[in-house]
Amino acid sequence: MDEIIHKLREKQAFAKLVGVAPCFVEAVRNLPAIAKSDATVLITGETGTGKELVARAIHYLSSRAAHPFVPLNCGSFPDSLMEVELFGHERGAFTDAHTRRKGLLAQAEGGTLFLDEVDTLPFKAQVDLLRFLQDKSYRMVGSGEEVRANVRVLAASNAPLIQLSQSGKFRADLYYRLCVFDIHLPSLRQREEDIPALAQHFLVKHAPLASPVPTLSSGALADLMSREWPGNVRELENAIVRGIHLSSTGIIGPGDLSLPASSQRAVALDSLGKLRAFQASKREVIESFERSYLTRLMTEHHGNVSVAARAAGKERRDLGRLLKKYHLDSRAFQLRQPPLV
């Protein structure tokens, strides 16, 4: 029975972590092992890369899965209320504190507290959180009594905490307490071969009930592949939601996605907006074309390398070498989702 429960937890934990790009697989490969520990975890990455999904996966793979997973966005509360939200307060602790109120630490008892945007945590709350991580005890606002809690803390940030700690904007001792395990999630730009699988995942997720799942036209897929995605996976999901509801035929075209022209991938420019050297620019354009072409080719033929090779007019072995060059796994384009680990 325990083995069955573990398998169910593993399936639930990984169900939303879609992708086979090497950098993504590497980032999530050790989640089952990390889940066995009670140590803190710091999850970093750009906005929209799936940091909370990874935190939930760790929770559901752990022995704490039957207990609460309590998320807190540290940037959503003013400094004066953050300690109250985390630790709770006693009756009479401040004006309008007419009753005793438990904080999120108490609500997460036995489970996991996830602190998103931990870099925005006020300095006083950083001190109190550090103390809790050291001895697993805290004080409610307005109380002198120590309260112990059995809670694992996971944290996430899209800001470079190590640099903030070095500049004095974040406590260095708290940083080192938080990152016993450090997971960095790649941007969607770094795993563009996962875009077709992610798009299909969101098509299924957001399709209206009792209606056929919409499909992407080849033009829409090409448009998705040509984007920079500053909002990463979350921005891609939003585009798919728009496409589902704006398409009137069940086939989503480029116009249904309503993507801004400004998000198209820039070509042949350096970080200052100047043209790169000719050979470097040519190489980049060719590589970008080959990767996009291969991704679209494999998507249209559902990962069947032999059929894709015939459609492209290439030998199967040559196509296989190209796929290997760009780390494109044919399984990523099949209808089923392959295991990540």
C-alpha cells in the first residue's frame, strides 16, 4: 500500500512539470531525493518559470504530503503585517486585535510553508524567520511565549539573493539557511523545444468541458516558436487560453493568440542593440532556423523520426544527427508525456 501511495504522489507531483529539455530535466531530476529531506530549499528562476509547481512537487513527494501546503507571497503584505501573517497574534496585541489569530506557520503544522518572492521579506521578519529555521520556534505578535512548529520551509525568488546578501539588502545568514538545496529553473528561451508539449498540455488543461480539445495551426506553432517569452511558461499559458476562447473553428491560428509583436525573437543583435559580426550573425540565424524547423517538423509528425525524415527529404540518420545536435528528444513530440526522471 505504501508503494502505491508513493507512486500516486509521484504521478501527482510530476503531472504539471512538462518538458524533456536537458536543462529542465537536470533542474528537476533530484526532486524525489530532495523531498526525502526536511532541509530548506531555495528555488530560483525568472518570473513564470514554475517555481511554485516545483515547491508543490517537493511537498507531494515528501512524507508531509498528507498535511497542508501553505503558500505565501512575501511581496503581497506591507511590512507592518508580515509578522502577523507569518506568526499570528495574541488578543490585544495591537489596535483591532480583538481575538487571537494563528499565523501561517501554525496553519502549516506538519506540512510545508512556501515563501514566494522571499527577497521582499522585511528585515524584521527576516530575523524572526532565521530564528525559526534555527530552532523551530517562534513567538506570536504580542506574546512572550515560545511556540514550536513542525514545518518545512521552501522559498523562491526571481531576484539574485546571493547578490542581495552581498550588498546588505538581504541577510546573508538567512540566505545560507534557505539554500541547503538550491534549484534553478531555466527560462522558456532556454528550453524552446518544450514549447509544443507545453502548448498541448495547456490546450488540454483549459479546453471547455464536453468540447473537443482545440488544435494549433502550423502558423500558430511557428509563431509560438519565434517568441522570446519574457513571461516564460505563464505567458505561454495565457496565450493558449486566449487562443482557445478567440478561435471560432477549433483550430487556433496566429491571430487568435494575440501575441505582441515586441515579443518576437531578436536576431543578429548584441546586448547593446548593435549588429554582431557577420559570421556570428549568420551562424545564429542558421541555428535558429534549424531548431525551429526541426521542432515544427517533429510536432507535425508526432515524434516519428522516419516519417519526419521522409517529409523533410532527408535521410533518417542525418535527421537523427540534427535532432541530437539541438538536444531534441523525439519522445517530447509524441502524444504521451515521457517520464522526467
